Amino acid sequence: MDRKEIKKLENIFRKISSKELVGAEIQDSPLIYSIIGFLPACDGTDNALLISNLGVMLAQKGFNTCMVDFKIFNPNLHHHFGMDPPKKGQGLLRVLKSDKADMRDDIAATEEEQLYLLSPSPQDLMEEYFEFDFTHIEHVLSTLKGMFDIVLVDIPYNPPLEFCTGAMKHCHIGFFTATERIEASGNMTRLLDFAASIGISTAKFTSVIMMNLHEIGMDYKVFKQMGFQIAAALPFVKAATAYAQDGKLYVKDHPLQNKTFMKEITRLRDLIINQ
């Protein structure tokens, strides 16, 4: 991490020392529910695109925001910012292995003010993550809660994995993301049934963000019938995907933005900050 990035991170950590963080929750943020999880319900979603653009919009509103990539087998949030991933053994893995509350060496500063990323390294060995349990997930998320106003968590759909169910347990608000796939509602229901069977509260995962919509005439009533509500409906925008490939952010960098996309992601942003 270069000198500029360290200076930016110190703006967040200046109020608290690492010792003060241990065993304490710092309530500087006006938001009570600050850990937000995003979980794909089917193929075709793009959580990284959603979280990266949403993170920018939250940071622009003055919220210190940290994005956490829990997709330990295929992290990709760093691509959306044109950033290099952590080196092997650094980033999320080193944070999980340490009981210290000072994470500044493993949190990457993006080019956007007040927006940061905690990511695993693509070079990490998969088996290194199998030793972690719910307590490790809780430690990471609770510590980040004390350091940032908002924490956005990219959760993998992998129920036997602690980085799926552990994140579900310890986030405050959860959103499923889904496309126009017939299996989406069934996948959500099965995952929630499994989570409930191991003692995880599922009431916070009743909202769905529809993504990459092509208006094929899908009947959305099935979601309501199964107890879900649609929080936002984002159309497929080719330019947003193309910008992500180049490490650019659609909501910030594109000169001609899709009005429906912007309306829906703004609604989602406001839903988070106007709790």
C-alpha cells in the first residue's frame, strides 16, 4: 500500500486506536443497520457490478463505505475499480487469521473518496479458507462495522460454506439478487429453509433486487406469493458491463446513463441510507 493510500485510510482510523476497537463497537454512524449483504439467487446476476456502483453512490453521499468480497474462490470486485488484487496470503485471508482489530494494511483504498475494499487474493489456496467458522466471520464484520458507516458484503451462494451462511447470520440487512430465471424463487426458498434449520434468522432476507432484466414477460407475482418483495429492478445495460470490463464505474464515468438503471439504483441507495 503506498503512502497516499495509507493517508486516506488514516482519515478513518484517526478517531480510534486498534486497542479501542478490540471488544468494542463504535457507533459513529447514524445507521443502525450498517452491514448489508447481497446474495445471488441464480445465474446471470452481477453482484460485483451492483456493489461497486452502489458503493460509489454511498461514498458520494458522505458515508465511509467498505466493500467486502466473500467470494473466496473467485473474487472479482477489484476488477471493477481497475485495482490489483491482494498478494497471496494478504487481504481477507490475513485478516481472518489475525485476532487484531487493526486491518488497515489489508483494506485497499479505491480512487473514490471514502470507498474501500477488503478482498481475498485469487492466489490463495482454497483449503486455507476451510478452517474458518462463524466466529471468524463475525470478528471481521463486527470490526468493520466499528470502522465504517456502511459495509457492503458480496456473499457467494454456497450454503455449506461459512462465508455464505456466516455472512447471512451477521449482516443486518440482506438482499437476494435475481434475474428472470424460473429457478430463482425456489433457490431463495431452499437457502432460507437451510439457514433457518441451523439457527439463522431469515427475516432480513426477504427483499429481492432484480438485475439484468430483458423484459421477457416474467410473472413477478411468484416472488410475492413466496413472501419476497422486489426492492429494485435494474435493466441490463450493455455499457455498464462494458465499463466494468475496463475497470470503470458506470454511475460515475459514463456520460449518458440509462434513466431506469439510475432511478432503480438510486432507490436502492436511498433505501439503505433512509432507514
